[in-house]
Amino acid sequence: MSDAAGNAMLRVEDVSAGYDGFQALFGVSLEVNAGESVAVIGPNGAGKTTLLRAISKLIGVTGGDIAMEGRSLKSVPAHEVIGYGIAQVPENRRLFPRLTVAENLKMGGFLPSARARHDERLAYVYSLFPRMKERSGQLAGTLSGGEQQMCAIGRALMSGPKLLLLDEPSAGLAPVVVQSIFEMVKRICAEGYTVLIVEQNIRQVLKVVDRAYLLETGRIKQSGPSAQLLASDEIRKAYLGI
Amino acid sequence: MSEVFDIFLLESVLNGLLLGGLLALLSLGLNLIFGVIDVVWICYAELIMVGMYAVYYFHVVFGWPLLLAMLMGILIVAMAGAALHYFVIRPVLAAEPINQLLVTGGVLFFLQAAATLAFGIEFKNLGVTFPPIVVGDISFSMPRLIAFVTALAGMLGMYLFLTRTYIGTAIRAISQDRTIMPLMGVNPNRIFLVTSALGGGLAGLGACLLVLQYDIHPAIGLSFGPITFLICVLGGLGNMVGGFIAAFIFAQFISVGGFFFAIEWGYVIAFLFFIGMMFWRPQGLFTK
């Protein structure tokens, strides 16, 4: 990963972050290059979600820096991060349950620059997920788990992001649906989006992404190409049960 | 029952309908604020009082045309709503609900006292009179009909705003999930400020309609503040559709109850109904 001579799309440098009186991340560094798909894997409570929240500035960063395309996000408030081309699909999807699918998608394109291209983006999201077009007038709270994930990803794509942050897209979904979620992620990567995905489902996610970082108790323990991590004894023993 | 009796009953039902429209408008603003910001503006009716004085001063004292004075009144109360949020609500947004309630209660008495100081305690009115509208044997008061039609139009406008615009949709979205709004590029503080201005604007519109029917005095808020709040509770606090229906139910109790007994009894019956409902459905009639 030392190939990046300062041209990584997202650069997380020595970041520490946490919640009131509880530190969750201790000097985490990672990079995502344009066009790459990267996963952060690790057990429950490792700080994976905290990392994505720190990147989106939903929580304060107490140390280190995060930069998107060379521009520091240090003094950027949360609602302006999306303007840097970073869109996040939050943990548990977090759709607006009493808004329709179409209204949820509209909210994803709230930025003035995205509003001008609303129809075009909507047609694009519908072409990716035809199911969303069929369900456009339905309340999001009444969708099935898999459909909700489509809607949540579609909502994030409405802003026309460069970098997509996916927080545990497979969490809480039936095993049959999990498979289709990873197919979806694969397609998003193939569409040319740069993707940073956080997952507990390590075996599945490593089949989809180019590279991964292993996060444990708030620290990066290991990193490398997916195939290499899949073959690593430590990961096989601790996480894949082999 | 005699025919005359029937006609008077019909007249009270229709008057109750007209009153219901006005009460629905008054409760809409309070419901909007509670649904979105999760704070009850106990001083809501005092904002209406401010609006009534504004219309009075611009029209009667400064001599502006009535409609222009009313627009000014709406604008002033809208700004007062935004100011209330910025200076009073925002600092206590994370505080206990009881503290939020008390602080807006403080604003209630502040506004009452300030109005007494500034405008005195004597009753003021616009001095505008309208002839009653007579249809067959039934007569309506013109200001009530104006209030009804305008209130419905105001509510329709609010509905269209909340469903058709980006800001309106964001207002509904933020009431469902506050913490992820920044991920959409939405600044929650800005949405709260816009919502407060809208809530104030609705209070201002209510003021314009009330000032056509009632005299203005510093304690006027007490005559419809409690009833507005109770309607919201009856419909389920924050539930705008519930508040709308509850307003019409309440208005019928007042109007038809007043017809069978005496005007004052209408209110007694309406409030007894409310108390009974609180035993039966404390969460509100229309909350699932």
C-alpha cells in the first residue's frame, strides 16, 4: 500500500475517535485508491462502524486526519462531507420508514448540485434496481430487508458520489438475502464507484473486494489483497473457523 | 322535535364545522413543531397574540391596508418563531422535556407581561364589521366563513409544501430519523429553524383570522392556547392528520354542546370528553 505517492482518493491517517469517555479507534491509518473496493473486516465492537462515522464526521475525530482527494475534512461539518463526493449507507439501512421509496431517494439527492440532476440520477438508480421503480410509491418501512438495502444504496447513489461507504450491508438480513446483497455490492464496484465497506461477514466480503484491512479493538492488525487475507492462518483460524 | 329546533341544530353543526377549520389550523403549527423538533411550544397562543397586536397596529394605528397589515403580522410571527427556536429552544434541545416545557412556559408569561406593558390591558379591535350571511333560515358569521376557507387553504398549502419540496420532505424525514440527516447533506439546525419559522407563520395566519372575530388583549392567548394544546394531544402529539380530525371533533362538542345547554357548557362538555379520552387512549385517538 505504499504505492500511493499522495494520490489516494481517501486517506485516513493515524485517526483516533470515540464516544463520551470511551475511545474506539487508536491511530487507525488506511487508504482507498480511486476505483478500488476495500473492506474493513473485524469482529463486533472492533470499531468498524466508528471508523465510517468518523469519516462522515458524524462523530468527532480526536486525533489524526482524514482527507478526500487531498482535501482535509478536519474542519468540515457532517452535512458538508457529502459535498466532497462521499456518501454513506448507514448501518441497519436507516431509511425514513414513513417516506415513500421515491422520497427516500429524493433525500439522497438533497444537495443543490444533485437536485439539478435528480431525474437523471433517479433513472440510473431505477436501472440498477428495477425493483425500486416498481416500489417507488410504497412506504420504505414496508419493504423487505433486501429491498430496504437496495433503497439505502440507491439513496446514497442519488448524490452521484465518488466514494461509497457501506456499513455492514449484510447485517440483520436472512442468509438467502445476504448472497444477493454481495452480488449488489459487486455490481456497484463494477459500475466504477470506489467502495469502502465494513463487514463482519468476512468470508463473503473478501470474495468481493480487492483489498482489506483487519481491525481489532480499534487498531489495524493486518492488511493486504483479499486473496492473501483469505489465505492467512490468523484470519482462517480466528474468523473463518478453519 | 320541531322544525325550528332542527334548523338551529343544523346551524350549530355548521358553525362547529367552521370553528373546526380554525382550530385545525391552530393545532397544525403546534403539531408541526412537536413532530419535527420534539418540543412543545407552550407559548404558541402567545405568538398568536403577538400576531393579533401586529395586525392591529399596522392596520389601525399605522393605517396600512388590512391585507398588507395581515401579511406583516404573519411575517413578524414567523420571525418570532425562528427567534424563539434560535434563542430559547436550541440551547435546551438536549435537555430534559420538562425543562423544555418550563422554558417555553416562561416565554408565555414573558410575552403576556411584555404585551401588558407595551399595549396596556384595554381591549382593542380592528373595528371591522361584516354582515352575517343568511342562507334560508340559517345565518353564518362572515369572519368565521373567511377563517374556515383560509384555514383550509393554509393547511393545503402546508401539505403541498411538506410533500412537494425538498425542504418540506426533509422536514418530514428529520422527524423520522434525526441523526442520519447530515449524511443526506442536510443541516438539521437549518431545518429546525425553517420549521420554527413555518410554525410561527401558521400562528401568524391564525392571528389574522382570530383578529377578525375577537378583541385583542394581553391574555387572549389563554382563551385558545389550552384548547389548541389539548386538540394536539387528543389527535396524538405530532400527528398532523390526527390533530386535524380532533379539531373538528372538539369543535362539534363545543358548538352542538353549546346549542343543547349554553355556550359555556359546550366547553365543559368538550373538556370532559378530553379527560375521558385521556383515560381511554392517553396516547391520542389516532396514534397506532
